Amino acid sequence: MNEKLRERARLIRERSLVRAWEYRQRAYSKGVWFRFRRVLVDAAEAWIIDEADADVLELRGHITHPVGRELAPPKRLFFLTREELEPVPHRRQVPVRLHGELLLARSLAFLPFASQR
């Protein structure tokens, strides 16, 4: 009986160490994918925008999401309202999920769900 309890305690300690390591990694490179997926969860729509349009958005005072700067190569991620996105001339809607086209884009605009704005 004691041997079963020792094995159970060892497994609990092992899981605790793994969980602690994973939690620490959230602030490092492993955590960037968690944070990027979190951005996608908050987005109702995703749009690829031109670099020049992203420059204009920044000049107008729109702030890029910090997780975009943590990726390599860096991406400019904007959360906009529909009214702010409509004047952007070079935009193309893409699905809100991790896929090659989204990952290759250098500038992205997201529309949040209605309850978030």
C-alpha cells in the first residue's frame, strides 16, 4: 500500500513541476503562441492589410498589439472597429484561425466581437 502512495505522490510532484515550467514559459518564446492564439480568440474577423495602410493607421494613433512585435518577423496587429476599417483601401479578409496566409502577413487588422467594443 505504501508503494502505491509513493508512486502517486511522485506523479503529482512530476505534474506540478511540468505545470510550473509551462507557466514560466508564458513570458518567454513558448508563451508567444499562447498570446497570439488569445488575440485570434478575441477577433470576430481578420483582414490582411497593406504595409502602407498600416503606416497610415499608426499615424492616426492606432496602437499595435504587443504580441505582434514578439513574433519573427514582427507583425503589426490592429484591433479596429468596422468604421475604422472601411476606409482602408487594400484589405483582404481571411479566416480567423492559424494558417499560412495569416502567418505570412506582415500587417493584420482584427474586428473584435461586438461585446468587446
